[in-house]
Amino acid sequence: MSLADCVYALCNNDICILPTETVYGLACSAFSVEAIKKVYDLKGRPSTNPLIVHTIDHESGGDISFTNEYSKQLADVFWPGPLTFILPKKESVPDQITAGLGTVAIRSPSHPVFRKVLDQVSLPIAAPSANPSNKLSPTKCQDAIAAFGKNCPPFLDGGQCDIGIESTVLDLTSPSPSILRLGPITKEAIENALGIQVQYHGNILNKPKKINSYQSPGQALKHYSPNTPLFLYSTLEQMLQSNEIKENDVVILPTSKLVIQLPVKSCSELYLSLTGDPKEITKNLFQTLNEADKLKRKRIHAALYQSDHGILSAVNDRLRRAATERF
């Protein structure tokens, strides 16, 4: 597909797949109710789950939201990049994109292909992850294409996404900013930029199972899930001592440098990194879960990281939401 195909789709009430630095997105004009409906329909996404709107910069973000001093401060540090703001929306933003809420999620992506499209269409672009709702986010174009099969819209291949998980989402609608979704921009980095404490009430086990509308994408208890059941352990040691691992299962390990003895010799091993570097683990998380899924084994086994600070806290969040069983 070509850039022109995607630009034409966005300008004519249609949809396409675009790369971002986080994951691939299923994109549409943020002003086209017809195109927004196509995104929800193709993904099978609940109408209670809002979309993130992508803009070229903070100034253009002010065309669709009421920006403030916090958003300006943070945009100066982190935009373009993987930080999303929740702000009061302006009337031009369709209710369908915000799950009927009075707020809108905005960010400015850094991927050069996405920015080129933004520049050419001169429109804000809504783009949730390019996959069926609640399934694994694609970090390679081929996985997005496979996810939609014969219904796949026009697409642009921008290679593997550099970051590999979705943006951090920060609610800026009250005097005390709060993180709604963990991501690549850490709580500590945001606090350093603002000079104030940022809230995060993120234990998903304490969240209600049903709500009217989510403030942000990525808040569902079950999300980012492979088709193969994922068994999640509190620690690597607990996983390696488990009697739950059987023949024809897949075990995901943090680094190939580990010298370990798996409880079952005939299961497959996949590694998130060569070195154990947190950024490498994050970049490869969804891709590795996708690879494990394609093996079509009975179960996938993975462990949480002991460090729940920095970017690994976002990795743990994705694993918790993806899990079928937690130990």
C-alpha cells in the first residue's frame, strides 16, 4: 500500500493501519463519525472504550481540547512521544470517540510515517491498536494484517515499533494529575518534569468489573490477551518450580542469558531479550506473546518482574491484564 492510499482513506471517511513508535494503530479522522464507527466495528470494540486522538503538536491539540499548564509543561518535555493526556474536550470532537464523556485523550506520536500522514491530512487522527478488541497489540505490520485478514484496510509498513507497548495515559482534568494507564513514560519521569507528586491507583485486582465508560483505553481487567491461555506467576522462581507447566506448553523467559532447568524438557522456550535490558524486554513483549500464540500450544507461562518501578511496571501491568490464570 502507499502513503497516498492511507491519506485518501483518512480524508474520505475510511480507515487505515499506521505505525507509531508504540504499536500499530487502526486510524481514522477524529472528526468523521462514519469512520469512527468503522474502527469500532472492525475491532469489535465496546462503545464504552474511548479512542486516543493524535495531533502534530500541543498547539494543534488545543483545537480539540482545553489544554492547560500541566499539558504544556509535559508536552515540552515528552512530545512527540508516548504520553497521552486526558483533557476536557471541545464541541468539535464527536461523542463517539470519547465514549460519551466530556474528556478526550490526546497525544503527539513521534513515528516519522505517522507524522507525515498527520501533516498531509491536516486532521487529528484517532488510532487505537490495530487488532481485535482485547487481543495482543501488533508491533509489526504483518501481525496487524493477519489480525484482520480479508477485512484488512490499507496499511503502511513502518517496521517493528521501537517501544512496543502503548503510551502512558495521564489524567490532567483535576489539580492532582493521575496515571490511568502505565506506559513508557514512567511515574517518576512525569513527577520530575512537573515537580509534584502524581497519583496512580493501578492495582487492577481492586477495580470494579463493570463500569459505564472508561476514562482511558487499557483499563479493562482483561486486555492485551493472546488466544492461548496465559498462566502468570508472581516470580520467575515460582514459575520454574511450578507443576502447572506441561508438555506442549510455552515458557517465556526474560533473557537468553539465564541458565535454568525447566520443570518439563519438552516445552518450548521463548526469550524477551538478549541482555535483560528493560527497554528491550518492553519492545519485544507483545511480539514474543504473538510468537508464542502462533505455536498453538496448550498454554503460555510467564512471570512478573520483581521490580515494579520504571518501565517494567508497565510490562507487569500488560501481563496481569493478559493473564488467564494468576498465581
